Amino acid sequence: MAKAAKTTASGKPQAFQAEVAKLLQLMVHSVYSDRDVFLRELISNASDALDKLRYEAIAAPALLEQEPALTITLTPDKAAGTLTVTDTGIGMSASELSDNLGTIAKSGTQAFMAQAKEAPSLIGQFGVGFYSAFIVASRVDVISRKAGSDDSHVWSSDGLGTFTVAPAARGPRGTSIVLHLKDDALEFLEGWKIESVVRAYSDHVAHPILLKEGDTEARQINRANAIWTRPKAEVTAEEHKEFFGHLTHSYSDPALTLHYRAEGRHEYTVLLYVPGERPFDLYDPARQGHQKLYVKRVFIADDVALLPPYLRFVRGVIDSADMPLNLSREMLQNNPEVAAIRKAVTNRVLAELKKLSESDAAKFAAVWDTFGPVIKEGLYEDMERREPLLELARFRTTTREAATLKDYVAGLRENQTAIYYLTAEDAAKAKASPQLEGYRARGIEVLLLTDPVDSFWVQMVPEFEGKPLRSVTLGAADLDLIPLPETEKAAEAPGLAALLAVLKASLGDRVRDVRASKRLQDSAVCLVNEGGLDRTLEKYLSRQKDSGVSVSAPVLEVNGAHPLIAALARRAEGDAKAPLLQDAALLLLDQAHVLEGEPLADPQGFGRRLASVMERALG
């Protein structure tokens, strides 16, 4: 991936990061259907800059200089054809102008480019709000002076592939974004239009948004009322949607809203949202949350881990009434009050999810479909809350699309002593797994666990309501207490013991053992592990660098009632050294691997053996 050229303030053209140039064209020509959003995005960025300065000024009041007011000013100039968005916030240095506006540093641009064409509603979620300015502007100039610095710089671009950063005359603290509007965007020079956009999208912004038209005095056009400070009953669903959009840049309805005030030993206000759509960074390896911490409406940080990583999709604000303002970010990580808030809010989020599951099953099902794989990470990590998480969890099974573990236990067969599960890499492999055949024939329900995290959490949850969780691909199948229906029974082939001995000798160390199977019904063979790790978990770990885990030799289980096995058993009884049996042993092992959805280790050898066996059969 091409990177922006090394930062200079000489005014020489620098190249955008490779995908940024493509992104600009995509946004201008096809992504945003509502052009008003550019103003919403620029105001949101300006609000963030004001919040950052407000926080930094707690420890360094001098950063406010002689201009303590924290405002956002919109200035249309009809004569010049420009709209200027000015904030008195933290500002940017020359290097920050280049880095922040010349690259999309944290957005995974390749992934964005792939998804944006198919899902335009995702645009705002990728940290690209600034670039929306080019929807209405043929050129953008960004003049900025960082708080505490005497140097101003101007970033300029027409959005066609390059930008410049050059020194500018010393200006006021903060940032001014000058949009040179296109001819078809001149409506954004009209005061009524600007005011309507602000009221629609940015009325909740906690800082004053001023409109300065001509020689008239600037007037405030938003209510500047932090939505979370208002009584719950006074906030409308539309206002929640607007604020949720401000936080997430996703302007769909949240699936769940939590708005309450906690009082007692610690006082704080909570306004959290469960999104209705999957955020783009849900599976970011950093697994960082996005809950903003405020203290008395002063923004402190958005990386304090106010919720555990498995609830990282929850977005919103927590505002403490009694926490000191001068805590460093490092101190916040170990602050006992933050820990108490984290514990209480986590419990409340899980309680609200449970309440949703009971009151609106369809809405909860949508939440679980979107975020279930992430919530299940808590089963592995959060021992304290494992029980409520198990109650929330929904599972696809061999008989149902969404069952709880309580549902499963309630439907146990007579004499069934365990909760059976199968882990697989996807749903298709799970449903086609031959290991399920004996369980299906006996009417035993099996959990189908196809998310990567499933292979890990089942190792940490030994039982539920006194019933152990047991993998159908691990160890011998304990099905003796649950007989097969008479119609499903089939006699074991005579000579099976001789065949098993031949197969074991022929396969050598490729397998750990060869034995008759109780779990097979229709297929001739399958693979299982004997003790140790579940086969799917073993495969996952073997792919991890430095894990020290390799795929072990499996146990080959043979269906003694299968016609093919019966025919081979007769041959083994008559001539245990027949060349056909040597080829058949390797073909059966290959077949078992194919049934698991695995590639053949030796496709050429498989082809030769298959051709040889077919020649003998047809000869």
C-alpha cells in the first residue's frame, strides 16, 4: 500500500495514500446519496477537536490562551462562493495535517473500498468523514494552528490525487475548513439551509454552533444540550437516533438503548446503544471498545475499556459526576471508580439484553445473529458472568435454528447424560458431518458450533445444569444407553475384526487407531480424536504461529454395517495381504478427510489408488 510522502511544510505536492484518491472519487460520484452529511461530519470532527482541547486544558490551562470559548462557527460567503467551518479546538501541526488528512490511518482502506461499493451506509464508520467535503467542494483548504504553538499551516487539495501543506500567517487557535463550493452546491451558502442541516443532525452537540452571515452578529443555531443529561422521558426516539449517528456515523436505528442515572456510592449517567448493524471494526484484533468517558460533561477518553472486549460493539457515553478531572489515562486504567462503573454497567448491559430476549424475541434474534460470535468471547474470558452469558446464548442445532441451553436440556432423550456438540469451520461442514449420523438416528439433538470462538469457550464450560458438554468428534461415542430404533439397526459385518487389523497395519502412524464406530449410520468411515483437543480446535491452533500445536493422528472409525466395509471385511477374512486392501485402507482414510471438508494430502496418490481399485473391480 502506498503511503503519503514524508511530511513537509514547503507547499510541494504530496500524494494521497493510494486508496484515498480512489475513495474520494467513490464518495463524490456514488456513495453519499444525501449531500447534507458533509456538514454533519465536519461538525462532528470539530466537536471532537473541542473535546480534546477541553481535556488537555485541565492539566495545561495555558493551552486555552486568551480564547477560552470553545465554539464551532459556520460562515457562508456568497461573494467568494465558500463555506467555512471553524472551531477553536486543539488544532493540528503540519505533520498532523499531512497524516490525518492525507491518509486513512486506522480505517483498513482496502476492506473499506471493497465494502463501500456494496454498502454505502457503511461510509461514516470508516473514519472518512472529512473527505465527504469533496462531495460539495471543488477545493478544500484547511488552516490550522495547534494549541500552544505559534505556527499555522494550510492544507490544500482539489481531491484529485495530491495535496499540499504550507506555512501560513499565524491565525487563531484551532482549525478552519474552507470549502470552495461547486456550482451545484451553492444552496449551502443560504442561512436557512445551514440551519436546517444543523438542527437535523447536530442539535445535540454539546458546544455552541454559531452561524455568521455577512456583517450580522453570529447567532447560535443548536441547543448544545448533551442528550444524556436530560431526563430519559424527555428524549425522543428520533433524538436517540440522531445522537447514535453522531457517535457511530451509522444513521440506522439502534437495536437497543440504555439510558439511566446511577446514584449511590458512585454517581454517573449512562447512555449506551446496541447497534442494529455490524460495525466495520467488530473483529479488529485490538478488540477496543467505543464508549466515551466524560466527567461532568468534560470529555476524558474513549479508550478506558468501560465495557469488556466482548461488548465492544456497544457505543455511547458514560458521564461521571464525582470522578476527578485530572486523572491521566494511565491512572484511569487502574482507577477503582472506573472499575466499579465497568462492573455495574456490564451487568446492566447483560441484564437489558436478557430483558430484550424475553420481551422481543425477534429483535433479540437479530442482535444475536449480528453480535453473538463476539458475545460468546465472554464465555471464554469472563468467568464471573458466565452463567448470564450462557442464558443469553443461542445455538443452531441439528433440529432447531436457535435454541438456548435450557431448551436443549429440557429436550434430553431418556438416559441421555450429556450435552453433545459438534464444532466445525462453517455451517455446511457441520450439517454434512458423518459424526452426527448415530446421534440423528437416535433422535439426539446436537449443538452445531461454527464460530471460531466456539472451539475455545467449550473448553472453559465443562457443564450446564449438571450436564457435561461433550464433543461428538472426541473419544468414543457413549451411546449404549440410548438404543437405536429397530428400523435403524443393521448387523455388523462378519470378519470386521480382521479388516480392522489390516487397516491399522496398512495405515501405520497415519492414524492413532482403527475401530468399529457407534456414531456412524450411513457413511463408511469418519475421523475422531482420542482425548486431548477437539479436532476443530486442534486445526485452529495448528495454524497459529508458535502455538506448538500440530494436528495429531486421528482415530479412523469404521461403520461395520456399511456394504463397502462388509465387502472389504470378507476380502480381509479370505486374504489379509491382498493388494486391494492396502489401496482400500488409504482410500478410506482419504474419504474420511474429504467428509470433513479437508483437502487431500496426496491428490496424485489418491487418483492412482482410485484408478487401480476401479480397474480391479471392472476386470
